[in-house]
Amino acid sequence: YQELRIILFSQSIQSKIEETREKFRSEYAQEPTDRYESSDLERLWREDGLVESYLEWRHFVVEDALKMIDESLRWRKELNVNEINESCTQKSLLESGMHYLHGYDKEGNKLFWFRVKLLVKDVRLLQEKKKYVAFWLERYVRREPGSLLTVVFDMTDSGLSNVDMDFVKYIINCFQVYYPRLLCKYLKHNIINVTAWRIVKSWLGPDAISRLRFVSRSDIQSYIDAEHLPFHMGGTDGFSYSYPPLPDEDFQSPMSESPSQDDETELKDGDVGSTDSFEPAPRPRKVCFADDGGTDAGSRGRATRRPNTTFKSSLLHVSPAEELCFGLREAEKRCLIILQNVTKNAVAYKVRTTAPEKYRVKPSSGSCAAGTSVEITVSLHGGSQSAPQDRFLIMAAEMEPVVTGANQDLAQFWKEIPKSKVMERRLKCHILQSLKPTLNLDNHNYNSPAISNGTNGHQDIHTTLLQVMASSRRLEQKLDRCLWTQKVIIVLVMALAALCFCESALWTFLI
């Protein structure tokens, strides 16, 4: 019954998505129009997740979602967001450090800093400041699709002259209208003007208000660790913004499990390269966590905790598409990345990470022949533990055909290849958690330490949900049987009472 409800709910969402598309096509984009960018409309027709994000933010009220989509697409057209880049953003704003992306919160979400003291109210710059914010957000969405942001309003040393209500309202609209699935939470540090923020709060919808937190130096570490906080917030991060260049992930070359000559060259040069010619790699197995051997297919299947989706580009198919999952068990300290070459030429690749001291990658670089695949093993080194803020960067570029039997120097290839021809894919780290003690509905043992008898108590969320649903269904069936038994008993009692009445009447008649 519960499974049926989930299926029906999914079908209901899909029907809402189709209804939204049809109504938007008929009411807003019926004829060729210059109100929207054609590329944005194509995404709207193609990507279910984009439409669902608008519906979700508007609680699946189609009419409200349509207005939101219209406003969002018109904004993207007005600011030419699809073409926005560093070169078309005002240099003085990039140099100011008013906004930047740096560090992570405790949930592994990137921090988007807003240093209010650097904001000067100037109507003439409002449009440029809007482009400036759009540049940061669009850049992040393109590089890490599906990832969330925590916005930190740092009001240290700011005053009333720094409060630009129009600009603040624009930032709120960015997360409420233009990027509805991007926001994790707002953290407002050192609020100085309560009245102003009461006005701001009135602009927020119920969903945004639920994500708003007012913090001070004493409690901000409930959300962000000290290593990602500046000194004036009680942290230990000595980061100081400067431009150029833009601050970015500090991706470095990882250590290989068994360093080869290429890896030694890579570490010396500070770049990932290989001097060997490529060799056809074996075909990929099912994407799963690498195990220590001696495990059967069943245990290996249990080691896979997250759905394995694939990122598809014109060069490589990358699986998993978004994240690597690590846990505390030995089988969960190693993951596989599978790269499949979909071009007619060899593709060079290299892997970098923000935590090279934690991970060993084998191979960390190389090339993949046309039509073949390569498996990359990522494992935790020693007693290291993965963290949500750890990231991996996969870089790939198509190589020119070479003479048969000739070796191609990959180190030289990476030095010469233009950045515009390099594909990049970022992967996050997901930390597997043990389930807390709970009820064992199957055995009716309410002191059982886990939901099921899975290895070490680790359970996939989807599996656990199905178990709970199955237990719920069994309880419903038992309840139905109890109700049926109760009805039978009532009928029997009523029949017995009727029989007694008839017997009494018969004796009265005979007497």
C-alpha cells in the first residue's frame, strides 16, 4: 500500500510537470518570442528537475509556478545570464571582495559570503552589482549542479550606510525565484539594525524563513567549523580575499597507491601527467564500492549505498555522476570511478582532490582509448576519514590521432591543451551514517539495536524505507484480520442472541 502511494505520488509529480510545461507553452511561449532565451526554453522542455524545482518552491501550485518561471526566464534574458563570465563582470566589484565562495558548513555545503561592510549604496551601480551576484551563482551552478549554498551575511563593522535594501531584496529573489533549489540556509552574523532585518524578513516566504538563522560569534560554530571561519568570527581560517585570480577549490594532485614514474613526475611538476602511451582498459563492471576480496555479489551489492547515475558529456561518461560514498567499514573506504570514452579518439584524463593527504587514487592520470573504459580506484589512506567538504575534480581532453606505435607525452599534452577544450566534472563526498537504535517491526522486538540484521547495522535508506513500509503493510494486514475477526464475532453474538430470543419465544408459545 505504501509503495503504491509512493508510485502514485511520483506519477502525480510527473503529471504536474507536464501540466506546467503545457500551460507555460500555451500561455507564455505560444508564439516565437524574444522575452526568453531559446536555450532557457530548451532546458525547460527537457529537464524535469528544473520544472520540479519551481513547483516545489510554490508547493505544487501550477499557476504560482508559472509566474515564477516567467519571472526567472525574463531575468535571465535581461542580464544575459547564459553568457555571463568573468570578463563581462565589473572588475572593481570582483576586486572588492564583497561576495565570494569559500569554505563549507558542517553539512558540506559551500559558503557564499556577503561582506556587508563593503556594500555602498549607489543606484548607478545597482545593475552591475546584480550581474556581479549572478556571475557568482551561475558559475557555481554550472560547476557543481545540484549542490547547495549556505549564504553568510557578515555584518561585522557595517553601519546604516551599508544597508542597501534594494540590493538585499535582489539577493533574496535570486534564491527564491531565480535559483529555487540552491539555498540551504541563511546565516546572518552580528545583526546591527533589527528594524531593517524585520523588513527583510517580510520579503521572505515561509520556506526561506525556516532556513534563516541569526548567529553570533558564540554560536556560529554550531553551523560552521572553526577551520572555515575567519578570525573575527572565532575561527582559524586565515584566508584573505584578493583578485585576480578568483578563489577556487584548492585541487591538488592525489598520491597514487603505487607511485609510478608518472606519479613522481606529476608531484615534481605540480601537475598530473603520464609519459606512457595508453593501453585499452578492461570493460567496466557494475559501479560499486571496491571490496577487499572474498566477498560475494550479495555483499558487494549491499556496499552500494547511493543510486549510481552517470554524467554524460561529449567526451566521457562519468559514473557515479555526483558523489563518492565513504563509510567506516573497510568495504566503504574505497570507491570506483568509471570513465567511458565516447569519442573516436583517445581521451586524456587526470584526477585531483582538495584533500590529497587523505586519499590515494589509482590511476590518477592516463588516457583512455576510443570506445573503451577505465576504472579509477579512490581509497582512504591510513586512518583518514572522508568529510562532506572533500571534492574530486576529473579533467579530460580529447587527444589528436597519433601514428600507430608512437607514444604520446601526456605531461606535455596537458601543458599545451587550451583550457577551453578541457572538460571538468566535480564529485562530492557523501558520508555513510550508521542508523540509530530503533524498533524492529519484523520481529516485534522493541529493544533490537537495528531495523534489520544487515551487516554491522548499516542499511541503505531506500532498503530501510522498504522494510518499514513492508512492516507497516503487515501490521495493516494483521489489523484488517483483527477487524474481520471482530466483525465475525459480532455477527455470531447477534446470531446467538437471535437464536436465544427465538427459543424463548417458542417456549412461551408452547406454554
